[in-house]
Amino acid sequence: MAKGLDKHRARLDALNAFGKDLARRAKSQCEMCGASGTRLQIHEVPPVASEPEFDHCILLCETCKGQLDNPKRLQPDHWRCLNTAVWSEVPAVQVMAVATLKQLNGQAWATELAEQLYLCPEVEAWLEEID
């Protein structure tokens, strides 16, 4: 069991090493909803590689992270922020936003937003990997 714990801690250390660069990229705001002045956490966008990758990490507020970690608890009104996130210049943010949007497909505004999307081939390929 100690090996697993050591491996987990090593992964967390590697992710935390990205913290300053992620905060700079995100301007110290949640990359999904734009919340600032709150604790931000690193979230790995699937598929998760054996070694952490900066380009597969985003910064999330506790609200977004909690809902993404428990998809059954998604609060559709919170995710109206996806109107901005789906157009992000950061591929990982865009992928996570579109994946979340797909989970909200019963909401009229989410369906309308999904119909407006144009995704570059790289983002489409990434989304296919996580579907």
C-alpha cells in the first residue's frame, strides 16, 4: 500500500509544480467559470497520461471541481459560464467545457450553445478520446 501512496504523492507533487504557470495562464481565476478570489485546484483533463502534462491541466474553483468530480450533482445554472469557456484559447479548457456541455444536453441553452460550436480538429480528436 505504501507504494501506491508514494506514487500518488509523487503525482500530486508533479501537478503542484505546474501551479504557478497555471495561475499565470488563468490570471488566478477559475478557467471554467471565471471565479476569482477563491481557492483554485488543479484538474487533469482526461485522458490522464502516466506522467502529468501541463497541457492537460486546468485550474478550477471548488464549485466547478466538486461538480466535475461528481457529475450527478451538476447544477445547470452554474454552468451557464460555459458560454465563455467553450471559446477558450486553451485546448484543455475548451475540451472540458464541451464535455461538460454534453452532460447538460437536456438544457435548452446548452443545446443551443452546442449547435453554435466550431471546434478545431485537435479539440475534436481529444473529445473523441474521452467519449
